[in-house]
Amino acid sequence: MNSTENNETLKAVLFDVDGTLADTERDGHRPAFNAAFEEFNLPWYWDVPLYGELLQVTGGKERIRFYMEKHQRDELERSDLDAWIAGLHKAKTRHFKALMERGEIPLRPGVKRLIHELRGRGVRIAIATTTTPENVTYLLQSTLGENATDLFEVIGAGDIVPQKKPAPDIYFWVLDRMQLKPSQCIAIEDSENGLQAARSAGLTTLITVNHYTRQQDFTEAAAVLSDLGEPDQGFTAISNLPATVGKSWIDTDALMQLLEQP
């Protein structure tokens, strides 16, 4: 199959955000949550191992509630619980923005290169994430420039769907707005929850693991890699990488080959 025919096959790449575009969880969201707890005079602290456990729950407000149910049950008696959690999460988002503005969380290897290459090859790109639209904007602008959100045709984020990952709702929402079939797209994720969401939506999925997700079950992934790699510093292939990819960085042609695997 020649390059033109391939390009007709791959229409779009759908990116997750946290842990996929940047390693935001351990060094971004976690300290931002802790800063919000301090601001609210709460004696809570989420260390690295605890936050890894809390990542089983997608969505920041949902994660706060889950933590309270497990560790701070007395706090659940608040009469204004939903509003209080929303306020706490809003403070966390503000602290996360400050981290972004200081440029303390860079994009993962290969991300910037691949985004611009896909655009240059005419492959449409979108975001499908459970994080808030504000967090997406902060990250993109701090790493790709003031107009970075314009690079993405659709940004599916936050509470715009009823259920968050591992439910496939956000992917169905993005696919609907792009008027594309799952068979025309590939998703890039970093977690088991993200893989389940993408696969439930019928999407071929590439996984780039991070500190928190390395040991998760990625059996259904098209490939599992350390990162997207760069020509001068390739990725480490963890599992499932087809021999046809033939290189140690992910580019448009490699994604086409992954999509075409049986």
C-alpha cells in the first residue's frame, strides 16, 4: 500500500493529556492538590505512592471524593459537599496553572514533533481527556505557544460527557464531532483506564507508559512504548510493537502501520 493510500486510511490521531502529552500527574497535579489542601487549611497530603492509588479514579473532583470516602469520612458530612469539592478543585486548578506558567512541566519526548508532523501531513488531531478544559489550555499554551489550542480540531475535556474514562464516552463525543469512524483513527494513551476507554470506542490504541502506569495491563494495545521517541533518542519498546514499524520513534508512517495491523 503506498503512502497516499495509507494517508486515506489514517484520518485522525486522538491524544490523551495527563501522562500522555506531559508527565503531569506526579509533578503537576499532585503538588497542585497538596497546595490546595494547604490553602483550605486541610491536614491532607498526597505523597507519590498514595497518588498512584488515587489515579485509579479519573477526574479531579471524583478523586477528591474517593479519597474522602476512603480516608476522611467525617468530611463527607458537609451540607454543601458538592460545592465545597468544586471549590477545592478550582483552587487546585489555579495552582496547577501556576506550575504551567512557570514552565515546570515539559512535553514528553516526541510529542511536539509528532503534533506538528501530523498537521503537516494533513492528519487531523484532537484531544480526548478527563482533565478540565482549563488544564488542557494551560498545558498546551505553556508548551506549544499562545495559540496552541488551535492546532487541535476538537478538544474533548472535563465534564462534557456523563461518564469519564474507563467509559468510552469522551471518545464517542470526539468521534461524533469529527464525523469519523473509529477505524479511521488511532488513540494515544498512557494508562489502563485510557486504554479501556479507547478500545471500548473501537479505537486502535498506542500506549506510552509513565511512572504510575508502567505495570498496568496493556494487553489490548497496538504497542506499548516508553515514549514516542525522537530520531536522536529512540523509545524503548515494552511490548506488541510490530516489526513493520522499523524505527525507534513514532511518526505519521509508524501510526499508519499500527492502524493497519490485523
